[in-house]
Amino acid sequence: MRKRAASASVCSGLAILAGSLTFMGTAQAVTLLSEGFESAGNAFAAGTYNYAQNYTMPNLLTPAGGLKYMNGGAGVTGQVSTNTFSAGSFSLLSGGITAAQIDGGLVTYNLYSQFSTYRLQGDYATLYVQFLDAGNSPLGAPLSLGGAAFTSALGSGNNGSYADARDWGADSLAGIVPAGARSAGVTIREVKAAVGTAIDGYVDNVNISIIVPEPGVTGLFALGGGLLALARRRR
Ligand SMILES: [Ca+2]
Ligand SMILES: [Ca+2]
């Protein structure tokens, strides 16, 4: 009877372990950059507009737009103009992530940003994330969110000020951080069509995070295996 009881408690222990594995199986995200453009300064040192200025349709996305969003600054009237805003580069060896985990293909990235534009002018913003090796050399082509095609596909509506005010849309990208990557450079490139003066690629809620493999899982599996062996031995 005692043996049976012990065996049952080991089994329930395993069930609890299995439960916690399911619960803890969610990997931990390390946020490298989260910019909502609400503060006086922002990571891109870019200018902002207030949603209340009514240049766009309301931002109905989650996370919500808050009070402000980024614009692309001044261009040259009558000419295509570009402006590039850098947020610098961010170390990937953050939140306990190791070079070995990156080089083993165990670390993934999640990129997210919201975009809009001014009416039908054709201005747009592109968010670029460039992985860099230990010597700060680019690894492959930069990843990008937003851009010309994404922005031109955004819907439009009447916001009370303009009959052709543009919607906000979210773009995202996920994948595996390339082996050898040690940091990521983040820039926003703003492009203005020939019409108008202001560069109106609008950006809000930039979020760049990397996902750390759950460090406890391997250990818990080992512990679970040990308990199983113990249960077998007791029987
Ligand atoms: Ca905002
Ligand atoms: Ca413009």
C-alpha cells in the first residue's frame, strides 16, 4: 500500500510537472526597442504629429496609438525627398541570451510597427532592422516593415477633415536570428513623393523583441525523466 501511495504521488508530481511545462513553455520575450512616440524625445529623434490634428483616420489598432505618432520631417517642395532616422543598434546579448543560443538558431525575433500616411500623396515610411555580426558588419539584407506597397494598400475614409484620410495598419515579421548576429541596427527611412513639402510616412508603436528559449524546460524534462525512473524502480 505504501509503495502504491508513493507511486501515485510521484505520478501526480509528474502531472504537475507536465502542467508546469505547458505553463512555462511560453518563451520569454526580451524587448530591444519599444517606441510609441508619446514622450518629448523618441528613439529616432523624429518629429511627431498629434492624432488630434486629424491628418489620418483614428488608429484603431492594438496597442492603441496614444496621442502622438512619428512623421518624416521636411522635404523639398516639388521633389522626391528622403529622410533617414536611426535609433542606433541594440545588443542581442540581452536578457540572458547567449552567443551560443543565437549561433545554435534558438533565438527568434518579432518585429512590429504601425504605419499610415497623409491622404493620397504617396509618402511612406519603411522600418529596417539590420542584423550585425561582432564586427558590426551586416549579416544578409535588412528586414523591413511597412514601405511603399504596404502603405499604398491602406484603406481610407472621411475623418471629418479629409474625405480621403488614411487608415492605420500594422505590419509584422518573425523569424530566426541569424547565426553570428550580435546586434541589430534599427532605422526608419521616410520617402516623400514629388507632391507637397512634408514627408508624411507615419509610424507608431515600433516594437522589436527577441525570444529567449525557456531555460527551465531542459532541466524540467531531466527532472521528469528522473522521477519516472524513480517511479519504475519503486514498482
Ligand atoms: Ca503613439
Ligand atoms: Ca507630404
